[in-house]
Amino acid sequence: MSQQSVEKVELKDDPDKVVQYDHESDEFVLSEHEAGESALVNAPWQYKVIALVTALLFPLGSHFSTSAISAMKAPIKKNLGINNTQYGVLSSSVSIINTIFPIAGGIFMDMFGSVWGTLAVNFLIIIGSLLTCIAAKIESFGLMVAGRVLFGIGSGLIVTMQESMLSKWFRTQHLSIVIGLQLSISRLATFLGTLVANPIAARTGDWVWSFWLSFIICCFSILMNLAYALVVRHLRRKAGDKETVGVFTKQEIQHQKKRKAFHFKSLVKFPIYYWHILLIEFIFAAVWSSFQTISTEFVQIHFGDSDAVLAGYQASASQSVPIVATPLLGIFMDFFGGRITILLVSAIFLILSTAFLGWTYISAVVGMVFYSISLAFGPIGMITSIGMIVPSDYIGTGLGLYKSSNNVGTTILDIIVGVVQDHTADQAYTGVMILFMALSCIGFVLIALLLFTQYRYLDNLLEAPRTKRIRLMRERADKEIELNRKGQDSYADTSVSKLNYVYPAIFCICLIVAWVLFFVYAANGKIAA
């Protein structure tokens, strides 16, 4: 196919649709963007580098702001005059809204792409962060909850979009390394938020300044997001006549247009091991996130450290290991596999962390570092596994459900933690740590079961080393691209069993429970003892 033989033409039945036509072969040629996102795995490396570098930067403000408000639990309770249950409502106001929105965002990603959508959600983050600052200034609990809800819509969507986009570009090769870098950058922002929130308040003499700093970083994030959108748009236009991924007939062009419709029926075709990973995420993310929201105050109460700044320094150790370890783990998994084994190690360190922090008085840093190791080893294995077992057509939806399960569990546990603490003598964390230990042990058993099921039903794909994994993933990708060329859904030849309806039903029940708990305690934060 020569460049001279190709020209842009309009489709007769759709004048708004302009495609490339090759006179030599009498066939239409689709660009990479037009051919569907299954083809992004074959994109030129220039596209991949730009997608990686810019995508790593635009959620920084979201991560920083989330951790900063967690580190400020004691000042928030004091200045707003609220109890632990009401703080649990405030904390869960970010997660509750993201029990639904990541799913919608993932579906949007799968249907329309993400370039300008990320700008819209980053704008929501800025508005929510600004309302939080104003609420802190006028000491309004209600306004702060509203601001955090708005912030939560954006923060949940931006992470889902980021992970979905990176998974679509790198799912056959280097996905573990890429997700490792993504998690490292997010943990760095979270670490800094936990580390500097209280010192900023102490140095300025105004607790509100911690929120203003979060707002400034959110503004920086949207600038990085804008740079990403403009660069990708420029490269698409520049490469439009040259970068193609395949030759299509008129009939295949029509199939491609139809394929952009989302098939809700395919949700029940998601495999059992996908829902198994979601259940593990439901439990572990709830423990990780809920502990993070109480870590600074926990150090103050359990270890008797009244200095909020020093307690914040010790609590920030819980974010230290992922900054360095996740990229290294990504490299290890890219070459040697072992995703579920690494997830099992994460569960072991979470159990050890809970034991050290809850039942000993050894320096809090020890338990925090163990927690940090768990946080480094856990998410990267689950996120990359979903990117491998879910078709490209549904990666956005799959990761949206993953993020949603994260927030469902976090919402429920945040409120339960507040209730348990308010019912414990002297508002100690004894009952809370028992709860964390029980959930950690249940998670360990579930991961051990996943290790067996993926070996039996996935040919050990999630544990496979590089050579075998690339072969298996290319087979999957080639099959998806062939189905997409025909205008068929990637799950077109997948059968459905009765159990496939049970898993989404259980998910919906947990979702309803989260919303009920949130509104019950948002309406009446003070509960009867």
C-alpha cells in the first residue's frame, strides 16, 4: 500500500464519517484511533512514552489532598466540633460517591476514550478542594462534606481513567512496570500529604493552610492534564495519514461503528477469577484506606504521643515503601511473574502490621513500615491482573468496578471504625484493631484460593514468567482485535452460567449497604451508646 494511493473520503451513509481509502486494494484503512483501543498495544513507542509520562502527573493533587485531610483528623474534629462517627462520615463522603462514578467513568472510557474526560474530572477535583478550603475557613461541617463529595467524584474517576488508559497501552508488555510507576507516584503524593499537613498548619498558625496547599497542587495537576491532552491531540493529527493498524472492507467499517456501543449483558460474562479479585480488593482496600484515615490519631492515642507533627511523621512511614518498591516489583513481575504470590506476601505483612501496632508498644514506625510493605505489594498485583484477564473493550469497566469495590468497602469500614471507636472505653482503638486483624486473615485465605483457581482456569497466567505471559497475552489480544474487526464484542463467544448473575448481585447488595450506612450516619452522626 503506497502513500500516494491513499486518500480521505466520506462514507455515503454517514457523511460526517471521514476515513482513508486505498485505491490499489479497493479497501478502507482505519487509523489506530478509529480501529478501537484494542490496537493501542501496537502503537509507536513515542505515543506510549508521552501517555506514560503525562498520565503519571495529573492525579497528584487528588492523592495529596486525600492524605492531607486524613492527617488532620484531630484538628478537624476540634475546629468543626464533631465526633469520630461524624469524621467517619466526612472521610467516607469521598469514597461513597465513588461506589458508582468509577463504573460510569470506566464505561465512558471504553466507549469514547479519555483525553478530554480527564480534564473535566480534574476540574471537579479543583472545585471540591476549593469548597473544602472555604468550609475549613468558616468551620462548616456540612459544606466540607459537600466539598468532599464533589472532590470524591473527580478523584475516583481520575484514577480509574489513568489506570484504564495505561492498561490499554501496555497490557501485553511492561504493564507491571508502568503500574508500578503509577503506584509509586501516587504513594509519593500521599506520603507528602501525610508528612507536611500538620507542619504546615503549625508553621503558619492556621490549620486551613493545609487545605490551601492541597488546592494549589490540584491546580498544578490540571495543568499537567491539559499538557497531556494537547500533546496527544497534536500527535494524532500529525500521524493521522501515516499511522494505521489494519485494512478494512466497507462491511468491517460498519461493524466498527456499531462496536462502540456498550454491551451491558457482557458484565455477567466477566470470569469468576475477576470477581474473586474484586472481593479481595473489597476487604484489603477497606483496611488499607480506613487505617490511613486514622493513622495519625492512632499513633497519638495508642502510643501516647501528643505531638501531632511527630505523630504525622511516624504515620507517614506507612507510605514510604511503595514509593521505592512498586517500580521494582513491577520490573520483577514483568520478568518473573508471581502476581498472586506477591499479593500473598502483602497479606502476611498486613497481619504482622496489625499485630505490632495493636498489641505491642514497639516503635510505631515498625508497624507502619510493615503496613507500607503490604501497601506496596498488594495493589500492583491486583491492578495488573485485571488488565490481563479483562478484554481491552472492558478494561475501563473492569477497573471501574475494581475502584468501586474499593470505595464500597472503604465507605462501610470507615463508618464502622468510627462507631466501634465511639463505643470503646476512652475512645481507644482496641476494637478497631481486632476488626482489622480479622479482615486481614480472611483476605489471606481468599488469596490462597485465588492462587489455585488461576492455576487451574488461566493456565497459571497470573504467575507466569515473561516469555509464557507474552505468548498467552498476544493470543488474547489477537483474538480481541479479530473480533473487533468483525464488529463483535470481545465476549461474543463466552457462555454465561447462573453463578455469573450471583457475583454482580452480591456487589449491588454491598453497594446498597454502603449508601444506607452513609445516609443514616450523615443524618445522625451521634449514636446511642
